[in-house]
Amino acid sequence: MQVKIIRLSNEFNDLPLPNYQTEGSAGMDICAALTEPVTIPVGGISLIPTSIAISLPSGYECQVRSRSGLAAKNGIFALNSPGTIDSDYRGEIKIILANFGKENFIVNRGNRIAQLIIAKYERITWQIVNKLDDTERGQGGFGSSGV
């Protein structure tokens, strides 16, 4: 599947487009498009630009997820992960990063800050009913199926 993408500023043409790091990768790493480093303080949140926009076909979303290495090593998470870029959004992709680590974190130009996954979805309509189908689990939740 091909997805249309545009660079929003020639200043960042040297940065790679979102890309898969290995043959088996589900997510594409996306880079920070910064003119100066951004420091995210402990407990802080920053909106990081990428200088790209995309055009997805109807029925698809682009999910924004944390990079496991940043999370495990530095406590840096894509805050609303997975975030959704809707098929009708044409603005710049920006990544909300939160620092849950123990030290300030510096984001530099070109750092791989999140990953993107393109996923198909279904739109639904609600059907109001008087009773839901029975299942073995029923209303059990929050650990009801065991550890």
C-alpha cells in the first residue's frame, strides 16, 4: 500500500521519512524535526514537530506509539499512545512526549522519537438491544480471568 506524504519544510529534507528499521518491524520510526534541542524535564510534556503530513485512504488510521527503547532506558513515552491520526487529517504530525524518567531528557534534531503503524479500522453503527449475548466471562473484568 502506498501512502501520500509531504515534507512541510525544506529545512528538514535531510531527515529520513518514517521508516521500518528491520524486515519484521510493524512500526516505522519517526524523527524529531527541530532547529534546536528540546529539553523535557522530569514529569514534563513536550509537543515535538516532525515536519511531515500524510494522506491516508478512508478506512485507515495512523497509530502513534512509544518506542520501547526510549521507554525502557529513559522513561520517555508517547503520552496518548496509541494516538490516532485520522484519515481526514492533513496537518503536521506532532508527537506528544512525556518524561517519566529520573532525569531531564534532551530531544535532538533527527532523534527517532516514536513509531507509526498504519491500521485498517471499521466504522460501526450502534444497535440498541434489551440484552447482550451471554458469555462464559460475563461481566467479569479487571483481573477476573486470573493472573
